[in-house]
Amino acid sequence: MNVNPQNRQKVLLIATASVVALYVLDAVLITPLTTTWKTHAAEIVKLQKDVARGRGLIERGPQTQLKWTEMQTGALPKDAAQAEQDLISAFDRWGRDNRIELGSIKPQWKRGTDRYSTLECRVDATGTLATLSRFLYELEKSPIALRVDSVELTARDEGGNKLTLGLIVSGLRMSPLEGKL
């Protein structure tokens, strides 16, 4: 096969131009579009998860609202003195019911936000493992909005029959702290 040099140059020129055109097309159009497509696909997956999570929140809305209402109902009274008295009375009642000796109850107000404040109480109690466990159970199942922040158990005798419980509990009050405390 004998190819004319002029035709051969035209064929090589066309082939070279085609390769360059394909390279430019890939660099300018195909690669950026593929990258954008992958980015959009990942974003769509994320948005689908967000929509599913949002639908779940909407479905759980009534239960969440009910739980929030219960929490607000169980909050300490807005009057600071009454809130302290209610919490101390509750500790005293739980102590008597479970036959433990309450050594001290030290309440201290903590600032929250403009919507709430907390009453932190340090409680020291003495009893057996069973009575202290029951005391903690009563505290946890109480309708009062309380959170146990810290628990410390110490043996008071060699056999470990008499224990001391150091407890830090926070109570929620749906009212900001007034003035300086």
C-alpha cells in the first residue's frame, strides 16, 4: 500500500487534532461534569438522610412534647426558697422511708440561662448498701426533675456493712436565677 505523503500528512493532522480535541474535551467538560455529578450524588444521599431524620422527628413529636411537658411539670417551683424547701423535704422523706441517716444537705443555686437555673445539692448519708441503693432508686424514680451528677461510696467499718454516700444532685427550675446568690 503506497500512501501519498500529502494524504498521510492530512491523516496524521486529523488524528492529532482529534486526540487533542478529545483531551481538551475531557479536561474541560467530561472530568468536571463527572466530579460535579459525584458531589451532587453524595449531597443527595446526605439530604435523603436528613429528610428521613426530620420525618422521624415529626413522627416522634407528640411523644417528645409529652416528655417535655412532664419535665416542666416535675421542675422545681419558681420561688427559690420554696424550691429549696421542697428538695430538702424530699431528701428527708426518702431518708426516713429507707432508714438512712442524712448527715448534711447543702443546697447551692447555679445560674443556667435566661430560661432556667439549677439547685445543686451535696448530700451526705449513711446506711447499708441495701438502704442506700433503695434511697438512690427513690431519688431516680422521683417525678422531681433531678439529675445525679456524682456518687461516692465509702466504707465506714471493716466489714463494709456501714457505708457513707456522698451525692451531688442537680434540680431543674424553669426560671432564671434572680439577683446575686
